[in-house]
Amino acid sequence: MIDAHKRIRLAELLSEAAELEHGLMCQYLYAAFSLKRQPEEGVSWAQLELMRRWEASIMLVARQEMEHLGLVNNMLTAIGEAPYFERPNFPLGPRHYPIDIPFKLERLTPGALSRFIEFEMPRRPDRGSQQRLAAAVPAVKPGRFQSIGQLYEEVLALFNQLDSPELWIGPPGAQFITTEVIPVPIRGVSLAGKAVYDVNLVAVKDLASAELAIAQILREGEGIPEPTPSSHFARFLAIAEELAAAQREDPGFDPARPVIEDPRGRIKNRATRAVADLFELAYGTLMLMLMRYFAHADETQAELAALQQTAFFPLMTTAIRPLGEVLTLLPAHTDKPTPTAGASFKFTRNLTLHPHRRAAWQVMLLQLEQLAADASRLCTLPDYPEPVRERLELVYENAARMALVFSGAMNLRPPT
């Protein structure tokens, strides 16, 4: 008989891993959203090119954190557990997780990069990485904290100890792979096992595939067992080095807008608060869709495709990203233009699976309709500068289209 205590411990660790990957993704997105994008913001064209490269690298890391969250959920469903998308709201003190590093939302600064490096740093960096750390971010000391890799090492050990048919009881149909999540047809080319948009989501069905999934997470994040310039650790270290060099050349260079830290409950400007509420509605809707997608029961393949085709790109890229960027242009307070606001990534209610299929779809449709209605109203208000109104109008158009397509795919009432 399988050891129930060890199995419970495995599920607990995987749930914590899901929280960590989700929390990291949000922090990286917040920093990317904060970057300046126009020379009128006090930066040169050469500095803008640097920042565009940094933003692309950080967004790649954020996509792979989403991939890691998907891999962890594939591991959970492989052992018969429910997928896990819940996490605490920001900020979180350093003692909340064993890694002993605070989780908070802050603009891109040397301090933020130091935290990101600490999150992704292997327990024993190679000599070259240690020398680069000492030169660019001397406050970061190898071995100072427990690493996320140590959590996955315990997960892997438990998988090996529990390996038996009694462990792998999840239905194979609950697994998701890249070509299902991101269907990109390329004529005559098989994308099986390949990354699309730097995302490679693989199925977990036994010990061998679980080992491969964990190895992928550690290779992409910490860059182990062999150092790689494409790992998250190496990417953040490279950005920290380039930022330090740029600030030595121009001590006044600041790559980020004056974005408030941890905006939850701190945005007092009424018009800005309305956009922040819009972001929270979009983010909450996305999480409901992802939870239903990963925990589906009796949806058809066409219905799963409708969930996927609404959540993964239209909602992420045409609502969440533009709203996150727009907030960094709007004042957090009523009496002064700075600091500007940011996306809180706040859950406005406990995130739970809606168990009744059709009712779950109707809740999602209602929230998509509300997203379109709120964006439609806000984009006409004089409270916002014209560039903000233009982006809000695009959010409205995309949300209205998503609601129309989703209602048709699920055979629900026409959107109002």
C-alpha cells in the first residue's frame, strides 16, 4: 500500500511549488510593465533599446513561469490531485516561504533584480557566476537562502519513493501539452515536444516524465546542472550587469516609471482605481478559465478549445498586459502625479473551481461582458489622457469579441 503521509506531503509540496511559480510570474510581469517606453520619459534612444531587450527577456521568463505552473499542475493531476492556482495576495514577508525572500510587486530597480536573482539562483553557482555576482550584485550571496531547486529535489525524491501504479491515478486526458495550449499550425512541421513562444508544456504520466518535467523547470530557471545563458538566473544577472554599466555611464538613468510598490489598497485616485478594478476583473476571469481548463471534467474537445482560445492569448495579451502597462501611466494619488499605479494581481474572492460546467461558463461569460462594458465606459471619460483612452478602447473591443466568440462556442445566450 502506498504511504498516505508521504503522498500528502508530495501534494503539499506541489501546491507550494504552484504558488511559488505563480507568484514569481506576477512579480516579473509587474517589473516589465513598469519600464519606460518613450524618450520623453527622460531616457535616450540607446537606453530605450536596452530596456526593450530587458523587457523581452523578462516577458520570456514570465511565460516560462506560466509554463512551470502548468507543469506543476500536470504533476498534480497525474497523481489524482486538483490543479492549484490559488496564492496569497502581495506583499508577503520573507518568512512566508522557506526560501526566505520577500514576495512584493515593485518596479525594475537594482534591488528588484537582486531579489529576482536570489529567487532563481542555484544553490551552488559555478565559479564564473559567483565572480559575476560579486562584481554586479555583491549583496547576493550564494547559499544564503534555501533555493526553489531544493523544493523540487524533495518532490523528486518523493516521486521516486512512491512510484507505483497507486500513485499515477490521474486520467491521462487531464494532461496538457504545448500544442494544445498554444495551437500554432505550421504546414508540414511537427511541433510535438518543441517550445512555442519559449513555452514547452509536457505531459506527466509516470516517474520518467515527472523527472523530465522537473529537470526542465530547474534547467530553465536555475540553469542546472550545466550553466546556460538562457536560464532565468543568467538572464536576470545579465540585466543587472547591463543596468549597473548603464548607470555608471549615466548616474541619472532610471529605466522604470515611478511606480508605487505593492499597490493593493494604496491607489487613492478614483479614475485610476477604476482601471485597477478592470485589471482585477480581467485577471480573476483568466484564473477561473485556467482552473476550469486544467480541472475539466466533461467538456468536449471543442469546449476545451474555446476555454483555451479565450484565456491563453486574447485575455492575457489584449486585456491583462495593456491594462498592466496603462496603470503605470496613471497617478496613484489624487493630489500629485507620482507615484504612478500598478496592477495588484489581487484576488477579489477565494479562487475555487466552479463545479457545474454550464454554470461555470455562464459566470465566465458574465465577467467577460462586464469587462467589455466597463472598458467601454472608461474609454469615453475625460479623466484619462488620450493614449490611455485609446488603449482602453482596444481592451473594450477585444473583450467584446471574446465574449461573442465564447458565448457562441459554448452555445450560451448572445452577449448583451
